[in-house]
Amino acid sequence: MKKLLGIVVLGLMLSGNAYADRLGIGEKRLDINFNCTVAGDFMLKAGFPIEAVESAKKTHNNVNFGYKEYNHPEDDFILIHLNYNNNKNEYSFPDSIATRWKSEKKGIEFYYTSYLYGGGTLWEFENNYLGEEDFLLFKYSYKVDKKNIKKFDKKFDKLIKLPDDDFVKSLLLLTKDFYDYAKAHKGGHYFILPYNCKAS
């Protein structure tokens, strides 16, 4: 009986892995998971008033997201950025591709850039690697004009109907559009917050 129970449990474990979503949708954990809280000390050193720091902690204290590794036939592997839904305790729909860049900042070897778009706002995630499991995230917010809202929405509506490989390729192109928009409006962001992040 114990042997039979062991076989059943092993079968359930294997089937769970076999049917894990290739894009990370609905998963509890991804290949890299980030738990972030507002970097209050950093804000104070940067000259933010204590009232602004306390307000940020009350309204925007936690940011949770992750990267899903995707083996694409035209690439070695791609990292997909997904936000974590705290209410459902699972990852939601893919937001963008996370791209790695060499850093010129002191003490930071490299960083990842990814994006979250919705409701006429584009959030840029600049995720700086500090060593071991530590990251310093800067989250920039940009208002998107009507022309680009229409452009982004149209592209997103098309890609959600595609099979996985084509979806990821189209998401990569949309991520390039997000990057170009943020670069063109650098310095024009209306909101920025720093976060201390732990990777797991």
C-alpha cells in the first residue's frame, strides 16, 4: 500500500511539472523571483523628505515580480517578466521581456530592464544586481500619449492570440517599442521609486 501511495504521489509531482505553463502564467514560483520593498534609507540619502518616504511605504511598499526562462527556437533563452498577483498568490500574464545590460555604475556589474504597461501608463523596471541575492530596483513611470496607447494596445491584442513561440517573439518586439518610448521620454517620467529586492 505504501509503495502504491508513493507511485501516486510521484505521478502527481511529475504531472504538475509536465503541465507547468511555458509562459509562467498562474505559477507560484518562476526561475527567478523578486520580493521588493521601498528603499527608505536610499530615498533619505537622496534628499527625499521623511514625509515622502513614509507615504511611499504606505502606498507603494511592496513590488513582487519574476523572470521566467523561455527556450525559444531562435534564441538560447529569453527571460519573460511577469508580475506577481498577491491576491491570487500566483503570477499573472507576461508583461515584457527582461533584457540584461552591462552597467557603468560603480559597484553594479549588470542590470535588467523590463516593462509593465496598462491604463495609459508605462512602468520601466531597472533592476540593478548588487551581488549574491541583492538587487536595487528603480521603477520609473511614464504617461503614454494617445497615439502610442493605440499602438501598444493594437500590438498586445494581436500577440495574445499567438502560439507560445510567436507570442514571445512578438512580446520581444513590443518590449523594444516600450524601450524606445522610455528612452525618448527619459527625464520626463512623472514618478520614480527605489526598492531593495531579494532574489530567490
